[in-house]
Amino acid sequence: MSTIEVRNLTKAFGDVRALDDVSFTIEDGEFAVLLGQSGAGKSTLLRCLNGITKPTSGEIRIDGEPVTGPRDDVAMIFQQHYVLGQLSAYGNALTGALNRTSFLRSLIGWHSRPDKLEALNALETVGLLDKANQRTRNMSGGQQQRVGIARALVQQPNLLLADEPVASLDPASAETVMGYIRSAAKERDLSTLASLHQVNLAREFGERFLALRDGELVFDGYREDLTVDIIDRIYGDVQTQDIREGTEAHA
Ligand SMILES: Nc1ncnc2c1ncn2[C@@H]1O[C@H](COP(=O)(O)OP(=O)(O)OP(=O)(O)O)[C@@H](O)[C@H]1O
């Protein structure tokens, strides 16, 4: 777990300000959800936190240390499950330990006992221990995404980032996968920032919420503060119709 401080972060692509003077802090072990319309700047923010994208100005610090490039203690889960189809779930999970494995050892597929235990432990966390030996190409999309989560956990991150981790899944699998991300983060006390475009899922799983609109941070608060009117401000009316109807139906 780590504290993440983002100060006056701006990222410009030509005339487009993908991030515009964004500042926030994520406390140790906090589970934060990043909201915003398509093009709001969510991926750019996650990529800056991951050290893949260099900000135009501003600063990111993890436990006080400036982020200047990719770091081993920051793991990312992507929308597409980038698993190696020919490998088993266990083999994929073990690739999360490559940052701790020498090049020669990785060539011959040698892994330390603690790394092997870590991979099995991570598969257990995502409910796939009984499928450890199954080739991932024969698994469902949701299961492949859970293998991706296991791999991220084996990396032993202090910060877990997830960029639309359930966008390509059906609603039931999306809920299952989000449940595993949430419980993995809780179990390991991981500071987490996950972008989600499904507002209902975000409200179900999020604890803290950050929202971007046109690159600006327009909301930073907790579940009780994330009212339908705020969601309206983040998205416009389109996404909130269902929520209003749901709220009224339960009233
Ligand atoms: N490499 C790039 N070059 C030029 N413009 C970019 C680049 N990456 C992002 N942008 C622009 O920055 C803005 C923010 O994009 P970003 O992908 O961060 O949004 P997003 O909220 O993640 O959207 P989505 O939900 O559709 O993935 C958009 O206007 C996008 O076109």
C-alpha cells in the first residue's frame, strides 16, 4: 500500500489538454474509482501514474518519491485481457514475477519457490486455483481477466491501476471480476485506482470517486457525495436516466 499524490498534473497532446491541472491524493489502501465520459482523460491519467506517459507539467509522487517512468511496484490491469493463450493460468500468473527474475532464469522458465507460491496464492485470490493448469485460451473472457488480475498481484504492487477492466465483459462477468478486484485490493491493502464507465458498477464497488471532464477534475469525494446530480454533471443526462429510474423505483 502507498500514498499517491498528484499535483497540478497537465498533459497536452498538441491543442488538446487531456489532463488540465489535476490534483488529488489517494491514501494508503484506498479503493478509488475514476469516472468520466469517453475522451475525458481517464486513460491518460492512468498512463501518467503508470509512468508510461510523461506529463507536460505537474508531478506524481508515490510515497513521496517522484514517478519518472514505469515502476515495478505499480501494476496495471487493462480492458483487453493480455494473457498468453498457450500458457496455463499458473504460467500467466508467474509472468508477474518476471521483474524479480534474472533474464537467464526467465529464459529457462526457472522461478523461485516464493514466486511459485505467490502465483498460486494470487490464483486463489481470484477464485481460479482449481483451474491453475488450464490453458488460458480455453477460458472465458471473465476468467482470462481474472488471470490478468492474478498476474498483476504476483507483481507485488503497492499501487494497482485498472483501465476499464470490465468494459469488454457481459454485465454478470463484469460484476464478478469487479468483485475479485475489490476483494484482492482489500485483502492486500492495495491502493487502487480503477476507471469504469458503468456508473452503476462504480457506485456498487467504489469507495472514493474521482471524475474527469475534458481533462479537469470535476469531482473528488465519497459514495454519499456522488449524487445523481453530480453524475449528471460528469456525464450529461444520458447515463443517469437508469439511475434516476432505479432510485425512483426503490423509493
Ligand atoms: N497519444 C495521443 N495523441 C493525441 N491525443 C491523444 C492521445 N491520447 C489521448 N489523446 C486525447 O486526449 C483526450 C483524453 O483521452 P483519454 O484516452 O485519456 O480519454 P479516456 O477518458 O480514457 O477515454 P475512453 O474512455 O474513450 O478511453 C482525448 O481527446 C484523446 O483524443
